[in-house]
Amino acid sequence: MTLSPEQEQRIAAAIEAAELLTSGEVRVHLNDTCKGDALKDAEKVFKRLRMDQTADRNGILFYIALESHNFAVVGDLGIHASVGQSFWDGIRDRMVTELKEGRWLEAIELGVAEAGRALAQYFPHQGDRDRNELSNEVSRG
């Protein structure tokens, strides 16, 4: 399964909308397959995308292996300290409902929107001082 350029644009728009609420950063990374542990792969991608280099350590990565039907959500230290593990489990569980129905795009949009709301609560947008530290474009592995 692949996402079309239009679907990827919808994801980038969802990220942009989420980041309008927060100083946090959200990224979506797509792989075709994941042969091992999706969380470990996501943590490697998180570092490769330099998501651990944001000023407030408040990045969130959605890692999705489309063909393998695996995914993981990884948050940096700043946001994780604020929301705790139950938050990540909640996002995962809500996304699974959509994913089981084959609605990948909707699952990603749902997860990104929830991440944006949580980031906004703990890391509100800083007006003119806020800048987009990372690309909103979907990355691929």
C-alpha cells in the first residue's frame, strides 16, 4: 500500500494545523516494511530526522510501516515527561481502530491532531517567537 501525493499533502496539512497550536514538532515517517520492532525502528528514525534536537525536546514522530501493518508513536523527553505513557497508549489505541478498517490516512490525521492538542496544552504556540524547526513533509525510509 502506498499513499498518493494528495494523501501526503493532507498529512502535511494536518501537521501544519497541529503545529499552529504549539511550539512542538510533529513528523510522519513512512516505511514499506518493518521486519523487527516498530518502536526501535521509530526511535532510530527519530534521531536520524534530528527530532531530538528541538529546543524544548517536544517532538512527536508517527512511524508507519504500510506493508507490514506496523506503527509506533515516539515522543521526545520534554513532551513525554508531561504526558506519560498512557497518552501514547491512548493515541495508539485510537489509531488502531482506524487502521483495522484500512483507513491509514484517517488514522494518521487522527493521531497528528491528538498530538497537536497535547503539545498545545504543555507547549503552547509562542506567537512571533515560534518557528517551525522541522519539515512538515512526510519522510520515507
